[in-house]
Amino acid sequence: MSFEAFEASILSQGLKAVAGHWNSARGARRMPGWQDLRPSAIAKQLPMVWVYAYDPATDDFIGRLGGEAINRIFGRNIKDARLSELSAIIDRDKLIARLKRVMQEPALVSSVGPMFVRDDYSGAGERIIMPLAADRQNADAVLGATLYKIEGIVPSEFEKLGSRDQWFSLDGA
């Protein structure tokens, strides 16, 4: 996998900075661990950054970090919240499948399109998700960043927005 191909798929400079920090933090390893991340290196991007750790005992993801813009989407701080408990403004099943694929493959993903839907507004934008591993080999968490713009689109029209996911496998990295 070429990290450069993943980076080239990202449109936002802010998301490129988060991806670049992930890549720097991993060094020559397959992937970085939570402990390798340095928030000061991505201070400007922290409002859009989120981290979920996987809990195999409950088959659920638990929030470790949620930036201000991410917490605003959910109407609460996602730190220590289980993904299964969070408001249904996102397609949770699709997000959980995406997070698991990032960890299990492992892979990097860059997405553009609908991000969330609330009662009378929605957010469209761009998202990246990258695996984290305490042992630097076997993913046990994910680092993501979501840049969105709130639109006054009603949910029934929101589904008409285009979207794309680009996947980049870390196999052989």
C-alpha cells in the first residue's frame, strides 16, 4: 500500500495533516498506537478528530476522544460513550462495519458524501479513518477525522447526495 495514494485521495488540507501525523507516528511500523499520537502535532485539526477503541467483550466501540465539531454532531461528548449508545443521526451499522473493516483488514479509508442527518438539517463532507494498534501490528482502535458542512437539506433529499469511499489496504506494508 502506498500511503501517498491514500494521502492523494484526501481533498481537505486539514484531513491531510491528520493523515500525515498518523503516518509520522507509525514510522517504519505497520500502524501507530494511541500512545504514539501527539495532539500538539495536529492542534488545529483536533476539533474534527475522533478515536474509538474496540471492546471485543461487548463487540462495541468506545469513544476515547471526540473533538468539538464531532461532539456537536452527537449533542454530547463521545469520550467513554459506546457507539451503540449514540444518537441515531448516523448510519451506525454502516459506520461499525467500516470501523471493523479498517481494523480487520487493516486498511485506510477516505470518504466523501453524507456524514450525518438530524431532524431538520444534515452534514456533508469528508472523512478519513485509520487503524491504531497498541502492539503496532494488530489493530484495536481507530483514528478518524470528519470535516463537514451543515446543510439545510431535509433528510429525504440528503440520500440523493453522491458519495464515495476509497480503500487502501495495509497488507504488505
